[in-house]
Amino acid sequence: MIGLFALALLAGWSLIRWFLVVMWKSLRPEGGKWPRRIHLLFGVMILGSWFGWSFWEVEGRKMYWDFRVWQMCQEDGGVTVYETVELPAELYNYYADRNWIIPDKTRLASSDKYYCEDYVFYYHKDDPQVTRKVSRIVRRGDGEILGEFVRYGRGGGGAARAVARIKFLLL
């Protein structure tokens, strides 16, 4: 896939370069310095905008959302403990035998005193996908929240999707 991406990017750059050279030669002003400077400035602006768009399409969007995920994790990510509970030896062994997996509300056994609730919030559903997941441990008897774990994540945004967008725009 990386090879296809490189070929698509090279083809796109070559096509734009050819178009700019043809347009540059056909629109070259005759005369004084100022029309030529304006012509040169216009060419640099087109080339810069093409380069900027290519960077944003391939890596910029991922870098932006990676930074936003890092910021959100710094603000409220992590574990928050609201209440601690002492487990008797039999409950400790029960959860240790189950590899410390606490069941969710739909898979509760009659002997389970605690369950887990998971909530997923989507900040960005497009490519890349950015989510906030909250996992809460709840006491079964009174519904009291004992603690929660907040984490953020970014998924997607790979080069294959960017190549598809570039191919669509070039064809």
C-alpha cells in the first residue's frame, strides 16, 4: 500500500508540475519587473497551497487529532476512585480466578456484587475516528459508582484512505 501511495503522490505532483509549467509559459507577462514578480508570487502561492494540502491530507490530520487526544488525556484521562471496598478472601479468590475481569451489567451472575458499565463517546466519526471511553465499576446493591477509568483513542487515518482521496481528486 505504501508503494501505491508513493506512486499516486508522484503522479499527482507530476501532473500539477506539468500544469503549472504550461500555465506559467502561456501566461508569462511581457514588460516590467512588477508583472513578473506578481506572476512569480502567484506561482509560489499555487505550489505552496498544493504542498500544504498534500501534507494535511496525508499526515496533518493525524497529527492534529493525536495532539487533541493527548490534550484531552491530560485534562481528564485516567483513573478516579470514589470509594474503596475491602474484599473478603473468597471474593478476592473469585475475581483472581476470573483474571480480574468484572462482568458488565448484561452478564451478571447472581453471586456478582459489582459490575462494569462502558460508555463510548465519539468526538470525530470520520477518518480518523476519535473516541472517549469511560469504564465504571458499580456496586450492584445500591448502584453506587466506586470508580471510573477514562481513556481517549484515535483510530484510522492511514495512508490507504489518503491515497483513495488523492486518486479521486486527480481523476
